[in-house]
Amino acid sequence: MQNVSVQVTRQVSRIGSSYPFQRIQAIVAYMKRTPIVWLVIIAVLVGSSIFAPFLTSYHPLKDADFRAVLRPPMFFAGGDSSHLLGTDQIGRDIFTRILYGGRVSLMVAGVAITSGTIIGTALGIMAGYAGGIVDEVIMRFVDMWIALPFILLALVIAIVLGQSFGVMFFLLALIAWVGFVRPIRGEVLSLRERDYVQYAKSSGASHIRIMLKHILPNVASTVLVIATMGAGGLIIAESVLSFLGVGLPQPTPTWGGMISDGRSYLEDAWWISTAPGLAILLLVVSLNFLGDWLRDHWDPKLTQLL
């Protein structure tokens, strides 16, 4: 009886010790099955930027309190509830600037990914459907474009044209379309041999009609996945350009510009750069995980393995 009781006790202890790990595994599995966590994070960040005037009473540019310069967040010693995430080097509220900076960053990335989606999808479908010399010219152009040093090109363009919203849209649009061409072309190479495409050709349908009515709907899921994952990259690209000083002109609040503003105060006022950096991290990671989830659930090959 004693041996039995000892074995039972050991089994119970093993189950109890493995229970936290089972909970963690269950949470990870749930997050892989449903994107609710990432959707909530994206909704909070996007929604707070859209409704920024209702969430803060400060102005991102005008309300500079020189009596509250470099005040830490309210969770640390020296902070108070009037400035949730502290203030910067001239007394501007960090929380307010993150909200309004998110507006700028999201708007720039949104316009760039929209234009990139249209251009990249069109070129990918044309290359895959036409084949031959058209395919060769488009793909060699893509190869040359990828080889261009984007940062150096952006610096030159910003110096020549100046800093503005239009220039930023143009710079991000230059790299937004490249990621669409190869995956879309690969799918179209397979789709153009399908029976329904051959039937459409034999019935006298024009090439444009076939590409728009028969091929484009079948690559729409791939386009959405690439756009979702590419949006995070564009947000980082906009932040890098703003950090280097070739983004939007000061004092327009952007997440990358805020990180650049705080790099001289990392030892004494780390929150100036850390807060917008965390916002970029959360948004980009959420977009990437959402893109992974969409790819896993819309790719027939991966769906069979789930």
C-alpha cells in the first residue's frame, strides 16, 4: 500500500508540475488557431490614433510645458497622472505624440501599401499570364530594382525634392510593389493552364477580361496576405527614414522621428524613444502574425496539415 501511495503521489506531483506548461501550450495553440489577440492589438493602436483628439487633451505641437521637461511616466518616481508616458525634452506629452504620430505613420504606410498592391499585382499577373519576352522584361526589372540601395536612393531623393508627405509616399511606394510580383507571377503560371482559363480563351474572351475575371479573384487571397505582411515592413521603413532625418519634416510627430528625438536622452529619459519603439514593435509583430495566420488558413497545402 505504501508503494502504491508513493506512486500516486509522484504522478500527482508530475501532473501538477506540468500543468503550467500545458496551459502555456494551450494558449499558444489558441493564438495560432485564431488571430483575435493580434486583431485586438491592431484595433487598439489604429483606433487610438484615429480617435486621438478624444483620448488626450494635449496638442502634439503646441502644448509644451517647460516646467515639466523630461518628466518620467506616471508609473515611475517623479511622474504623475497628467502625463501618462512622461514628457520629452521640451515638455510635450509623449502619449499625445504617440497617438498623433500613429496617424501619420499609418496613413503613409496605408497609401504606400495600396499603391504597391495595385502596381505589384498588375505586374505579377501580366508577367505570369503573358510569359515570354514580357515575363522576362518584368522579372529582370524587378531584379534590378531589388538591387538598388534603397536608403541611399531615399537620401538623394529627399535632398533633391525636400521633405514632405508626397515625397514620403513616393519613397515608400518605390519598395512597396516589389514583394508582390514574384509570388503572384508564380501562381498565375499555374492558373493560366487551368481548364476554365482555356475555356474562356476558346470562347473568345479578351486577355484583359481573363486576367480580371478569372485570374485576379484566384490570387486575391495571396495578395491580401502579402499586403498584410508588407504593411509592417513599410511602417518600419517609414520609421527608419524619419529616424535618419529624411522622413516627414519636423515638428510633425512620427514614431521614427520620436525615436530619433530621444536618442540623445537614452540614459536620462529613455521613455522618449522606448514608448514609440514599443508601439512600432506591437503593430509590426501583430501584422506579421496576422499575415502568417491568413497564409496558414488560405494556403490549401498548409490547410491540409492543420
